Amino acid sequence: VSPSASDEPARLLDAARAGERRALARLLSVLERGGAEARAVAAACTGAPAPYVVGITGAPGAGKSTLTDRLIGHARGGWPAEGPEGAQAIDQLAVLAVDPSSPLSGGAILGDRVRMASHATDPSVYIRSLAARGHLGGLSLAVPDALRLLGAVGMPLVLVETVGVGQMEVEVASAADTTVVVLTPGWGDAMQAAKAGLLEVADLFVLNKADRLGVAEARRDLEAMVALSAPGSWHPPVLEAVALEDRGVDQLFEAVGRHRRHLVESGELAVRRRSRLAAQLRRILLAAVTQQVDAQVAGERFEHLVDAVLAGSLDPYGAVDQLLS
Ligand SMILES: Nc1nc2c(ncn2[C@@H]2O[C@H](COP(=O)(O)OP(=O)(O)O)[C@@H](O)[C@H]2O)c(=O)[nH]1
Ligand SMILES: [Mg+2]
């Protein structure tokens, strides 16, 4: 029996669950393209466990990819032992490098691949770049779909690196369970982050390139700004790291573990995930409605109504009422 098109996602998902990376890569490509096929993949992932998602964002060149590469190494040791759950193994993990700027994921991601090369041969680490190729709703829909898929194939942890600090990057990064904002001790870096809206979404700050001058000043500026933002039950710590030399990255992973425990114990993880899901449903609805509107506008009836308004026999709102009825 030859498999029908509708069997394809389920078959690929089974293969990906069994560890076939090519099947996983194909499924992610389907999600990037969007459309009916992507919907079938999303449906096949129904009920799958969610991975823990760590977003890593910050200006280009801050050292996100280098830091991510080092984080992989520390994460492979499992979640820290403290807390009610005790030590938990992380038997495999995925890294998604998300690039909203280039629809065909160009040079930036290639450089990232090189900087994450120390895990290239580790079969329990899956590294993939993701760009939205015509996915209706763009990356804001493709990323959650990809995360659900990675959970469905058994990834307990996903690190999501975004390339820059645009609005889309902030949106993607803040859709993580723990959002890490990477800054460097350069003049005005904290100010830039504040402008990009990064201070509000940060759960942890990392001052990377702490081997450079100006770390104390950068910390002072940042802490002053963080103190001004709304106080919650979690106070975002400011950590220092030299990713290049793997300094401070173990403390960073420990802090991610502490934040995760805080979210679980306070019940905030469930609350956050629910509101994220609500936002996703809203975006799907918006995309669907937009598609319907575009179809109306392209139709003959729409043109007739424009003519009617032009001729003075109908007002614009009345015309739209007719379209909606
Ligand atoms: N001096 C110094 N350079 C670093 C450090 N971490 C990364 N870099 C360098 O900064 C550059 C940009 O790093 P990359 O990880 O690609 O940054 P990304 O664009 O944020 O992903 C590379 O040349 C890295 O080698 C660090 O801790 N100290
Ligand atoms: Mg990078």
C-alpha cells in the first residue's frame, strides 16, 4: 500500500520520534512553508508534551551564538539538582536559530552554524535555522509550530536564538519560558535594549564579553534601568560571562534552572503558557480573517460595491455591511 499524502506527516513524525533527523528536518521545512501541509503536521503534534523553551536575544555580535554553543554543553549535564523535582536529565536538545530578516536564511545563520560547531557531531543535539517562507502569519506562527513539533519528537529543551533586536525578535524571544537578554559592556547597550523593549521581556540578563572594559558601568546602568521596570515576584539577575572562554556559562545555566523552578513552583509557567497559547490562537484567527478579507477584495462583488459608493448610491459602511452579510 502506497502511503497517501495525509499519512505523510504522521509517518514522518514517527520516523523523527525514532531519531531520524532527516524526517525532523523535512517536517520543519513543511512548517516553514505553511499552508495545508503545515496544518497537517501541527495536527499530528496534538497532545504532545511541550519542551522547556529558553529564548536568547540581543544585538547582532553580542555573542548569542557563542553563548548558545557553550550552553548546550552545560545543559547536556541535566537540570540542576536542587528543588522538589531533583536532578533531571536532558537526554537531547534542540537549538532553533530564528532569522526574521532573511526569508531564505542567509549568511548570519551560516556564521552561527560555525560558532555552534562544537556540537555538530553530537547526535543528541539538533541545530536548525528557521525562517518563515510564506507561512501565513510569518515567524510568529511558524516558531510555536516548530516548538510543538520538537516537543512531539521528544525534545525536553529547546534553545531559541534570534538574530537581532527587531520587533519580531522580541516577540519570538519573549514567547520562551525563560528569556535571556545578552548585552555587552559597550556604551549605550543597555539603552538600546530598553528602546527595543527588551527590559520588559527579560528574565535574565547576561553581560557577555566581560573580558572587555566597562563591565561595572554597564552593570550599573542596567541595574538602574531594571529597578525602574515593574517589580514582579522574580527579579531578573544580571550575570556576567565570557562565552568565548566558557566563563560564567555554568552560572547562566544554573540561573535558567532557578528561573524554571520559580515558574513551576509559583504556577506562573502554566499561566504564561496559557496566555501564549491564547495569543497564538488570536494570531491564527487574525491570519484566517485576513485571508477571507483578501478574497473578498479580489472578488467582483467588491468592485461593484466600490462603483456603487463612487456613484453615490451607497455609503462606504453600508457597502461593507453588505459584504459582511
Ligand atoms: N571578547 C569576546 N568576544 C566574544 C565573546 N563571546 C563571543 N565573542 C565574539 O563575538 C563575535 C560575535 O559572536 P556571535 O556569537 O556570533 O554573536 P551573535 O551575533 O550575538 O550570535 C564573534 O567573533 C565571537 O567570537 C566574549 O565573551 N568575549
Ligand atoms: Mg548568532
